Amino acid sequence: MKNIKFIGGIYLSLVFAMNVISCKQKSTENVPVEILDNHTLSRKANTISNDSLKRQVYVPIYSDIYNQTRDTRTLLTATLSIRNTSLKDSLFVSKIDYYNTKGDLVRSYIDSPIYLTPMESIDYVIEQQDTSGGSGANFMIDWYSKRKLNPLFQAVMVGGLGAQAFSFTTEGIEIFE
């Protein structure tokens, strides 16, 4: 019985030590930001036709959030997900632009229209160390279709504080001009 308690104590000590080591924050200063583009589609769409249904969607992104004070921020990884929910029709996307908190264009993800086949999805990742967007970052997406579609535009943010991890989502809203 004493051996079991002794082994149990060693096991708990090892688990505690591993948690302490894994919780140490790595510095993100001077780390180059690589833009992930391996989730891009190489298939280009024809130009927008006059009979297309054109829409614009705003998707809020939080690349960082305030933590305890306005001077302390927690960096997040954000994923924009574009999902064609149609079983029959393609979804055409002509613009995916990423803006920062001040409203400045940070980057454009596509330079010509692409399309998603029925039930296809595509995502774009803002890496944790990419601080170019800030707490008020957003995507503006222009899309169109030949028939009425109801695609899904979402963002998923993931982060952690110490040993605790969290995630949350935001939904895109249609912009009317």
C-alpha cells in the first residue's frame, strides 16, 4: 500500500511539473508572421455575370482580446470559414479582404473570383503571432451566385490563458449599401 501511495505521489509530481513547463509563454517578439495560403483554391471563376445575385458580408475577427486591463492582451488564432451550404449550386467569391481595427486594408486573399462547389468549404487562418488586425479586425467578403443561396460565413477564435484554453465564434452579417 505504501508503494502505491509513493508511486502515486511521484506521478502527481511529474504531472504538475509537466503542466508548469507547458504553460510557459513563448515570446512572440521579432517572430516573422507567415501568411498561410495552403487553403486557397486554384480554380478561378469566370467574371461576374449580369444575372448573378451579388452580396457582401462582414465577418468580425478578434486576433487579440483584452485580458484584465486595457494594457494586457491575449493573442488568438482566428479562422475564417466560408461554407457553401447548397447541395446543387456553386458559390462564387470575388473578394476576401482583411481589415484592421482602424479600418485599414491589411491584405487581400484573392485577386480574381473563385468558386466553391456544392457543400465545399474553405478557410483562412490568421495566426496567433499576427498582430496586424487587432481586437477589431474583420473580413469583407463579396460573393455571388446564379440562384438564391444561403452560405455560411463564420470565424472561430482560439486562445489560452495559462493552462486554460477557450474558443468562440462570430457570424458574418450581410451588408446593404
